[in-house]
Amino acid sequence: MPGSVGTTQAPHIMVSVFTRGLLKRVVTRVYFPDEEEANAADPVLSSIEDPEIRGTLIARDEGGVLRFDIRLQGEGQTAFFEFEE
């Protein structure tokens, strides 16, 4: 997937979360665990310095089923991005 300034992004899914009590939506990405090389080169994913936070964006393979949990706050909080509307 083409990125900005001639870079390539790893395959991912953009996710918007809307919920009661949230004044504006939050935006995150889901990356695939079997795309290790592409994930390592992805400019957005690699811009997150903390490996624990970066890991919140990569789905987990649980016996052939991908699992991606979104945590809005607290321990293991999912990384979210600013999104211009």
C-alpha cells in the first residue's frame, strides 16, 4: 500500500471507534501478524518507539483466528491516531 513520500505501508485495516460517552471518535489500525517484514518497514508502525504500545496494533493469531482487542484506557491501551475530519 503506498504511503507518503514514496514509502510503502504494511497491509492494515483502519478502524474508527464510536461509543457512548466519547465526544469524538478514535482511530487506530490493525496490522497482521504474518506480515513481520512489512510491519517492520511500515513508517506509521515504526514511528511508535515503545514496542509494547506498537504491539497493541498487531492482531494475534489464535489457532488460525485473528484476534484484535481494543482497549480505550488503562493497561494495554490501544494506540490511537489523530485523524483530520
